[in-house]
Amino acid sequence: MEPMKIAVLGAGNIAIQPNGVLPNLHHIPDKAVVTAVADPVEEKAKDAAAKFGIPKAFTSLDDMLDYGDFDAVVNLTPIPVHGETSLKILKAGKHLTTEKPVAVTIDEADALAEAADAQGLTVVCAPPNMLYPTRREARRILAANTIGQVAFVRHRSSGPGPAAGAWPSDPSWFYQKGSGPMFDIGVYSMHEVLGILNRPAKRVFGFFGITEATRTVPSGPVAGLTFPVTANDNNLVLLDFGDSLFCVIDGTYNVWAAKSPRMEIFGREGVLNMWRNLNETEGQQLELYRVDHEHGTRGWFDVDIRDLTFAQQHVNNLKRALIVEHLVDVVRGTRPNELTLDIARHGLEIMLAAEEASTTGQAVELTTTFTPAEFDKTVRDGALIHG
């Protein structure tokens, strides 16, 4: 089978950095080949084309779509323009994989869904976390009722923010309305919670605010740059999944370090901890606390996931190119889409509604949903990573 022809929109960090899309597609030459790249900065587009052997470079999406010698587009544009650029791509009849979040309004996400359905196109939405072996194993553990009925979940996605260190370019746009830490990093927590619990939320409340009116970059190429902050940068989301299952997610640019697990899931018969942000199989990853009433024992132990190492190595090799492989596999029909537009739209509605609730003081009932993933809860499915 010939590899799918791919175009890349955006030649910034996510496209070209060592863990980005373009440097890692060489691991799947039988699945994807890049035929075009576009970036409004001509030098960036041409440099990416030269470095990665891409035949065509453009300075606009419209020109690249007019060229059209590709089946799908990888949308790596900045957050505020995801919706409008993705809609153009779908209306041009191209499959799509897009960076997170899928859009910045529900109307934009709805328009993408309508366009994709109208033309029978596949949409794969970052983040790819639910393709990681550890996340899939955490989902299986819960589905197998290992810790009993889940009562509540805590998930941390916060960090110090791009302006806290030596960011390679001007980071100020991350702190403006239409961006912010919920769209930037909170979305990772959102997708992991929805994916691991494998169910949509029913209502949401939130606490959102700005900690400092301005921020100053301390080091790096734009050291000393001071800019205003207009996006809420200190945010907590409270979720109600029904059946007395609750969750709290933080998405802030105010956390330098933490010693607690990334995710804690508290059940009636135990606890599941997921420790690391980086997805690895070495070191402490998944940790269980089990209560055995029959034998009167209880305690902590690490979940042995060494059998997932081979699948994890594949993830490590592909890095951000993993979502491209997933798109190809879904289009070819070799695996179901687990990074669907419906999940991304539900996560987007949660983030938007939480911010609304923080203003009104009233919880918001959610209107979007998604179909939970189907899988065999008795079998570890890390091998499915390979498509």
C-alpha cells in the first residue's frame, strides 16, 4: 500500500523540534510522506522543506490547498486559528489531524463536525495521550473494577508556563485571550480524565483568574520582554460525571514543581495513581492501593507494565508524529479512531463552560457527549499502538 500523502500547516516548534512531527515521520515511511508545508513566514516554510525533503513550500494555506497533491493536512497552527484553518482544510476535501484544542468555540467545533460528516472525512485530534500504553492500561484497570466504584479524581496539568524559562520565541500569545493554560496544557488533563474514565461529564463548575497583570521573560532569546496577561492563568475545573463521581483538574501557569502523582483516582476498594507527565514504562508509572477484605490485607504496589515496553518504544520513536500514524491507520480502517472530534469537542465545552461558571457562580449542564471506547478489559492492548 502506498503511503498517504500529507501536508503540514505550520513550521514552528511543534513541526520541527526534535520531538515534533517532521523529524519523526521517518519511522513510518510506509504510512506517510510529506508533499507540502506552509507557514506565513516564508523562511520557516522553505527551511522546513529543505531540511525534511518536502517538495513544495507555501506561505498560505489557500495556496497549499490549491496545489492539493495530498490526502490529509496536519494542522500545527497557533491555538486561536485552529478552528478557521481546520474548516478550510475539511471543505477542501482533506482528512485532518489537528493540534489541541480542536477550536476555541463550540460553534467552530460544530462546523468542523458538519464539514467532516458531509464529506466522509476523518478528523484526529491531539493530544494523543490515550494512545499511550500507560493510559490505556489505567483505563483497563478501572474497567476491570480493580479499585471498585470510582468516587473522585484529581488531575494536575499545571506548569510554570512558557514565559517562565528560555522559550525559543516570543511566548506572550500563550497569555492572551483565546489561548491560556487551559487550552495549552489543561486540555491534556481533560483528555486523560475523559479517556481513562471512558465516560462523558454531565456538568461543570470552575474557578478562573489572573495571578499577575503582567509577566516578564527571565531568560532566553527574548529575555526581559514584559507583556500584559489577558487570559486567565490560574484555573480549577470541577466536574460531575453523575453517579456521585467527581473530578478536579488544574490548568495554570503557576506550578514550578510538585511531588504528588499527575493523576489520582480514588475508588471504594482502592486507589490508582498515575505518576508521570512524560509517558514512560521505566520508573514508577502506575501505582495501586488495594483493599482485600477477605484476607484482611491492604497496601500499595507498583503495577508491572514491563510487557508494554515494546509498544512504549514505538510511542517514544514517533513522539508528536504519533497522531499522524493514527490518522493513517484510521483512514485505512486498521484501527478505530480513539482521538475523535466528539471527544475533543466535549473537552472544549468543559473548558469553556468552566470559565463561564467561574463568572456566573452557577454550575453549567453540558450538552455535548461522545461514545466511550470499546475494548477487552481482560487484555492489555499495548500492541494496538502499532496499528
